[in-house]
Amino acid sequence: MTHADKAAEFNKNEAKVNWHDKALWYVREKRDKSAHGVIGWEHIRDVASGIKANVLSNLDNYLIEFEKNALNNGIKVHWASDAKEHNEIVSKILADNNAKKVVKSKSMLTEECHLNPHLEAQDIEVVDTDLGEFIVQIAKETPSHIVLPAIHKTKEEVDDLFQEHIGTKPSEGNPEYLTNEARKHLRNKFLNADAAITGVNFAIAETGGIVVCTNEGNADMGSHLAKVHIASMGIEKIIPKEEHLGIFLRLLARSATGQPITTYSSLFNKPAEGKEMHIVIVDNGRTEQLSREDFRASLHCIRCGACMNTCPIYRRSGGHSYDATIPGPIGSILSPGKDLTKHSSLPFASTLCGSCSNVCPVKINIHEQLYKWRQVIVKDVKQPIVKKSILKVAGGVLANRKLYNFSGRMARFMLKYAPRFIVYSKLNAWGKARDLPEVKGQNFDQWYKVKRKNNG
Amino acid sequence: MGREAILKSVKENKPTLIPLPMLDLNNFKEDINLLEEFKEKVKLVGGSLKELSSSETLENEIKKLYPNAKEIVDCSNQSTSLATVTISEGTNPKDLQNIDLAIIKGEFGVSENGSVWISENTFPIRVLPFITNDLVIILEKEKLCLHMHDAFSLISERERTFGVFISGPSKTADIEQCLVVGAQGAMSLSVFLF
């Protein structure tokens, strides 16, 4: 199914779509308010973007530096070329420690690698401990947003899920009650976990340390209680120096939710006495994306989700319509790099309005890259026959002045006098769910000429 | 396997070296009252804040705020008699599951976001500030910096083990975007300035 087909599914529940649209726009507004309150915000964005560009141009050396420093601090470092290797490494660490119960905090990388099903097949219990991720896990779904994983669920749906899975009482979707029940349930999981898996927000080459940011405190509850902490990171998470965290931590939460900083920004440099800490560095297609000059900057992404919150398409189509680990505008430039055929409809899921690029804290030219993917896709991937024929005809009309003027007159005539069932037939995508504007008798050219004549 | 393949692929695919840009701190100069800004931001992120007057003692004020706390760990070094539980490096982190209140000394606060830096030097078990039901951070009111750039320069010489910037109590808005304070970490955070 294409993005448009899946978006049509999501749009069947109009009230829900309207809520989704407004809820995300509200987050965008909070981001604006928060960002505008920072003096020098644009300078921070510029420098952040420049640091990320430097990182990509020197990534091999930074990775080596990071590894050396992490090893010196007693952290074990592993490298995985793809998802399979990543999952095998994690399995092996767990097996070596006889770990059967695992708590996980948010990590889009482990979603990308499909780690949960891999571990569950080996009889290992994996519990997602971020509340949003916990909700989608028990619903047997995937996150529909990278920062707000369960934004597609209503509170009543969460209520039903909790009744079924953790035995709560019916509460008509009371968020305080449900959150508190989840807290009790997850406490028990944290206290009995053998190992904790977390993501990595930033990895610092200069110190070999990592930073994990959460609002709930779940990454810290997991990693400090369990004997083993495994942190999985994509190669692009590297930043050169610790002082650069000052820049990225100022940008991240403000761009994501409008908070001035996440509740917890935890700096892990050494494992605690008697504990083990592992870092798995993963490629899984990133070096390939690095090779594509036009799309390289997509690796600057710090996963704040601002491009999703602002995107008029995302807000009205829902994260699942993208059928990809990372949805929304940034996902639509990352996913085609992994599987061009499967994700060929994603770069078209945009109005190219550029709002995503405007809010991106690391200044990725997202809408330009979407446009560039389109050029690649129409060459490499077979396009639907209707779209192809229409574009061919349109090309012919636009290239011929007389034909263009004639078509314009025809169109205006038809829109004015043709019966409704013809004008609003299936061929007219612009007439779906809305009325076209009233048609005037003249086109602009005619109107302008008449106007000039009258005014002398 | 992984390592060599990844490094080789990065080397082949990376662009020519782009220089590291410099941050110009002059862009962030602001003539503000650090204390007032800090107070405002602690409240914004859901924390509470109390500035001790000369007639108030830390002990009494904490008792007033948390009258029902029974299991109390005090790592603040302020010679209060509040502690009912003592912990050390050897304590099993899981034994802290019933702690009602932890009192920890903050090293400094950051005005731009209401966060406080606490590091392993000031509490012996890493999970303490997260697993405790309520958290009190004691902070000298002179120890405030303007923004995160200053914050990182303040901790640049530390012994690096574990440390965390904490901004308010744990929270979530994962159910229909309704903000609920008290997710998996501490249910409340109170900053006491003295």
C-alpha cells in the first residue's frame, strides 16, 4: 500500500484525525515559544549543523577516538554492520550474563533492527518502559511518532489495553490513574530485570561517554538497577567534544516538546562498581547514506520529531501511514535509502512547503531532499500508469502556448457548466472532500489586459 | 566483521574534511537575574522551590513539605537528623525501592532550564535520585550559571563516572498529551536554596 492509501485509512475517523492534527500543532507552537525565548537560537542551530557536517567528514577518526576512550573507562564496545549483527551481539551479551528479563528504554535503533521479536524468539522477556512505547508494545503495534510513540491512541483505547494487560479498573481513560498503574507495573519490571537496553542521544568522541535523555526517568531506572547495561547507537550519534553537548541539549528538548531541557540528561562515563556496560555501534545502511551526496545531511538528525509536528501531511495522515521505523519528513528521506521500491511513495507525501527545514534544529534541508528523491524515484521506480499519462499530457500542454490557453478555457467552461458528478469524478483528486473555488470567466492574462486598457 | 567493514566504508564514503565551527558565546549574553530566572524555570518544569530565610532551618522546612516521609536517605552533608536509612557504595540498589525521600546536594543550577547538576560524588548509589518517591536537592544560591555552555565548562575538569542534569520531577504526556507528573522516576522535586 502506498502512503496515500494508508493515509486514507487513517482519515476514515475524522474526529481522531482532527484531534491528531491539533495536538501536534500545539506541540509545534510550544516549540516556537520555547525557541524564541532563547537569545542566539539561530546561531546555535548554525553551529549544530556545522558540527554535524564536520562529524560526517571525519567520522571514522571520531569513532576510533570514541572507542579508545570508552574502552579506557571500562565500557565494552561492539560493532555491528547491520541489524542482524546488532541483534546477535545483544543476544550474546544477554546469554553470557544469563539474562532472561530485559527492560528497554526508548531506542529507535532497536525498533529499526526489530530487536524485540528477535529476543522474544529466544524466550527472553523484553519490556518497553517508556509509557508511550509500553502502550504500543502491549497493543502489538509500532510507535507512530519518534517522541510521542502512542500519539495515535485515544485515552479510552489505552484504558481498554491496560484493563486487558495489567488488570486496571475501568477509568474512562483517566491519564493520572493509568500512568500511576503503569508506574507500579514497570517498577516491578525494573526491580527484577537482569539487563537494561537503552538508546544513545549523543556519544562523545573526546571522553568515550554517552548521554541518554528522558522525561520519565525510565532509562536510569533500568540501567542503574540491572547488572548489565547495553546501549545501542547508530554511527552518526557521535559528537566531537563534551562541550558540544551544551549546544545539542539546548536544541533537543525545545525542538521536541518545547521543554527547556528533558527532565533527565544523564551522562554515563564509567560502569558502576560490579556492573557491566556495553555499547553497540551500528551501521545498518548509514554508511551507504553517507555516500549519497544529496542525502548525506539526513544523518545530521538528532531525532527530535519537530519536522513531524509541523508537517501538514504527517499531522493529517498519522505516523503509521509511512510504514517505516522513522515516519514523517525526515523518515521520508531516510527510508528510501534503505529500500527504494518499498518506500517510493514517501517523498511524495509532502507539499514541499519547507516547514520541516525551517524547524529542524540541525538545519537539514529536508524538503529539498524530498524533491531530490522524487527525481531519483521517477527514473528508477515504475510509476502508476494514470500518474504517468497525466504528467505526459500536462507536459505537452504546458509546452504549447496555444494548447495551454485552449485547455484553460475548456477547464473554466467545464468547471462552470459541467454537471457535478463529472467535475467531482474520481479523476479530480483536488475535489475530494472539498469544493473547488468559484470559477471566473477570465484567466489572469485576459483580466490584466482588460484592466490595463481601462486604466489607460 | 563489523568494525573494520564500518570504518572502511566510512572512509570511502565521507566527504572531504569540513572544519569544526566555533561557538561564539557573545551571542548569548543576557543581562538577567540568574536567581529569579532559575526560580521561574524550576517552576516551569514542574518542580517546587524554597529559598530558606535566616530564621528557617532546612530540617524543619523539609519536614513541613514531606510530613509523611518515613524512609529517608540524606546525602546532603548538612548535618540534619532527618536520615532514617543510611546507604553506602556497597548497598544493593534494589534495597532502595521503598525510599520515600532522598536529599542530595546539587553542585550548581542552570538558569535557562531550571536543571541542577548532581554527580556520583554526592550520592553513593546511582539509582537513588530516580527510585526515591520524592527528591529534595539542596543548592547554594550563588551556584547558578546562565546556560548549558557555562554548565559544561563548570564540569569539564570532573572525574567522569556518572552525573545527571535534573530538571523537575519525572513526567510524561504519553496518554493523549495530558501532562502527568510522576512517571518512572521521582514523583516530586523540591529545590531548597540556601
